[in-house]
Amino acid sequence: MARKPGTRASAEFVLFDVVYEDGSQRSNRRVPNAVPGGAEGDGPAHDFIAEQDRVIAMKSGLPTVAIKSVRRSGRKDQPLSVRHLERPSRADERMKSDGMDSKHPFSERPCH
């Protein structure tokens, strides 16, 4: 008997978001449900995705890029990219150049 659409993917695979050393990002990388979890956490998923990348790079002839971080898709408890935390936003940069305090976006400009 045929399955309902969408039930197989959620039961057989876990989705991961991957950030690479060069800053690129791949979302919803599928890893078999049996691989991640247990005492090792999501560490085996990192190894599985790295192996997938190695095979893809070998077939395409392009060099592999090192994986910076791997996390389950849809989780909000961890930042996806460390780069986001390292660089201030454009709004913060504008406020600093205007003499405004970035911690208080509604603070007044200094009087001259």
C-alpha cells in the first residue's frame, strides 16, 4: 500500500544545517535517522555529512571545504553562523558613526 506524501522523509531522515569554513551554508542536509543521536549526540552526523561532501567533491572534481558547524534544522538555541556574531550589523555601524550608543537605539545624539 502506498504511503502518504511526506511521512517517509520525516521518519527516515534527520535534517541538518551545515556552515562551512568559507562562510557558505547548506540547509536541510538529510542524514539517515539511525546515524545521529545516542551518547555521541550529533557528532556522527558531522562525519556522515563530511563523507557525503568528500564523495561529491571526488565526483565533481572540486576541492572539499571544511565543515565549521553542524546543527539540526529548525533549532533556534544555537546561532547558525559564528560570523553573524563577530560582525556588527549595519545599523550598529550607522549609530556609532552618528555618535549614538548602539545599546540604546533611541538615545539622543550628543548636543554640539
